[in-house]
Amino acid sequence: MGRRPAQEDAAEQGGRQSGGRIEGAAGDREHHQVVGDGEGHQGSAGVTPAPKYRVGLIGAGRAGPSRARGFDAHPLCKVVAIADTDPVNLDLTASRFGAAPYDDFETMLAREALDIVLAVLPVRPNADAVVAAAEAGAKAIFCEKPLTASLADADRMVEACATRGIPLGCGVMVSSHPDYRRAYQMVADGEIGELRRIDSYDSNGQGGCHGLNLTRKFAQKAPVEEVIGWVTGDPHSDHEEPYDDAKTGFGEVGGYLRFANGVESFHSTGGRGLTGMTVLGTRGMLVNENNTSLGLRLFQAPEGSNRRGIAEFDPVDAGFLTSAADERGYDEGGWRDCGDVMRAIVADTLRVLEEGGELEISTADDLRHALEMCVALRESHRQERVPLRLPLEDRSLTMYPERARWHYKKQIIGEQVYMEQMRGQKQD
């Protein structure tokens, strides 16, 4: 990927305007004052001190601006640089943030002194972008799901950050919501008794990273001792396929998982219209009818009761939200509101940077485990449904996501629809 020559000077000028003096080498980068953009960064004199955390965005497409706005709206952060190979997306998003535009992330990382890097990309380039950000000295990184296609790339991403002490959050959005984080703790505290079983089912015919990630979190991230799986349809069952010439259809993944703490789980993405999950204990259960959204419900046996059957558990108001708002409206800066989950991700990331500790939101390591669980379900099928134990020895194993996540989504849904969605992100 090369910089468009006509934009090189503009990108350097944009970098100066957004607070970074660009000298052409990482060692010469400096922090300067940041001119306000009219969205909360401008002081009474028109200029405020440089933000504490300079944010760079890799990927200016549909989801990227929303993730970036979550950070940019926080008083400690400012989006100062954006990289994208699509000139239309890049120009639109960079102008909206008043950020320096780059048409390759390597140059952006070399020339900008970035504290936080957001990689919001199709799966194909995700690993390289995250590793490059870690090597460039980012203090925190956030990337999107699915993490990557191969176990080796997942290992590479996690290790590049872990060895440098860089928190690497991942956008499996609902699992990071405060409702779910409270639910994990409720299970750990025994509010549904001894945890026995977690079932996740979906009808989207994909690998199911949402459900597998939630399952592992509710199981207190215990090691997986046994996996027995099945799959239907390519690219899961017969061979690896990068979708370049593949059909758009997608197979189903399902099977049985047993954790080291004795918890059992059934996972299926062939639910025939059914979605959701159940977390079953000896004294109660948590239920959600959509494992990619809010709507958790708690059922418990009455205090002092000997009831142990599912049908005898009573509903309990635990204060969970029923659903996410379909229309969040626009914030005071004219951006479509990024949502409570994104604000929680921003807050948790900044908490770790300010105070230390570990991320409470979903991390890339969580998504690495979810990918490995899914790959193991498929590999069990390929080996005539033999039980497999994790970790898998062959780290070259790959599972491609659905076509729209592997390729650039503008190519999948069409430019007109795509750009309507892009323009609707902000009231210009």
C-alpha cells in the first residue's frame, strides 16, 4: 500500500494541524497545541493544551468513525490521524475529525506519536495492523471482531501486545456491556448456585464468536478440556477457502464443549430461527433470547426452597436492560451516538492506562480463545468427531469468517448503500 503522491503534503499538513509535528522519523515527533474543532476540544481562547491521549484510526469505513467518536468525545482523547486505502472514506472521515489523512497505516504509525490506536478493518489486514501498532509504541489498542482467520495470527497479535504490556481490547460489543459484566460476576458469586451448563444457539450459520466468547466468560474462563463438533458446508468441513472465488453461503458450526471446572456447553449456529443462550446453575439460570444483544433475564429458586428444576425457577428483577435502543440519535457534536457499550469500552481502556490493571471488557485474548474453540469444533468433525483437547497444537489452522467480514464491505453491499450509511454517521 503506497501513499497517494498528491496527498502526501496534505497529510503532513493535516498532521501539524492536529497536534503532531511531522519530521519524517518517529524519533523526531513532538506534541503541540491542538486547535479546537468545535466539538468540545476548543477552549475560551480557541486553543487548548494537547490532549493526554492522541488517537489514531486505521479503517475509516462504516464502523471506524463510530469507534473513533467514542474516544474523541472523551475529554482526555483526540483523534489526530486516520489511515484508509479508500480515498473517499478517508477524505470524508478525516475532514469530519479534523485529523491528518494517510492512505497507509504504516506511514501514519511512523509519523504520528499515537497513544491509542483503533484498528477497525476487514479481517484480512487486521493482524498486521495490530502488530504494527504495537511495534510503533501504542499504549493501548482496540480492534474489531472477528479477530483474525488463523490461530497463528491470533497468537501473533496477542503476544505482540502482551510482551509490551499493551492492553488490546476487542469489539465483541455486547459481551463488554455493563449488564453482561455484572452477570459474569453474579455467576461467579453463586447467585444461580453451582454452574452446570451453558448453551448458545444462533441461526446465522457463522462460526459464532459472540456465543463462544460469552460461554467462556460465563464459565469463568476455565480451560477447555474436551471438544466434539460438527459442521456443514464450505468453508468449514472440507477445505480452507479464502472466498475469492467462493459462494456467499456459509456453513453451520455446532458441538459439545467441556470445561476444566466441569461446566458443559452446547453450541450451535444452525438454530433454524432460534437465537440466544442459557446459563444454568443448581439454583437458577440466566437467559437471553439474543446472544448478540441485551435482554438478560434472571430466574432463581426461592430462598429456602428445595426447587432444582428449571420449570420451578421464578423470574427475578435483576435490573438488566431489556434491549439496546434502535435509534440512538445524534450527540452534541452532530455524530450519531456511539452507544453505551462503546462508552464503556473507552472508560475501561482509559482506566487501565490511568490506573493500571487488566481490561474488564472483551480482549483479543478472549477472541483468540473463541476462535480456537470454533476451529476445534470443526477439526473434531474433520477427524470423524473425535474429542479434542485445547490448546490445539497446529497453530496454522484457519477458519475464514463470512464473506462480508473478510472482504471490504463496500464491495459486498454496494457503494450507494454503503455511502448512505457513511454520510448518515454525522450531521454535517
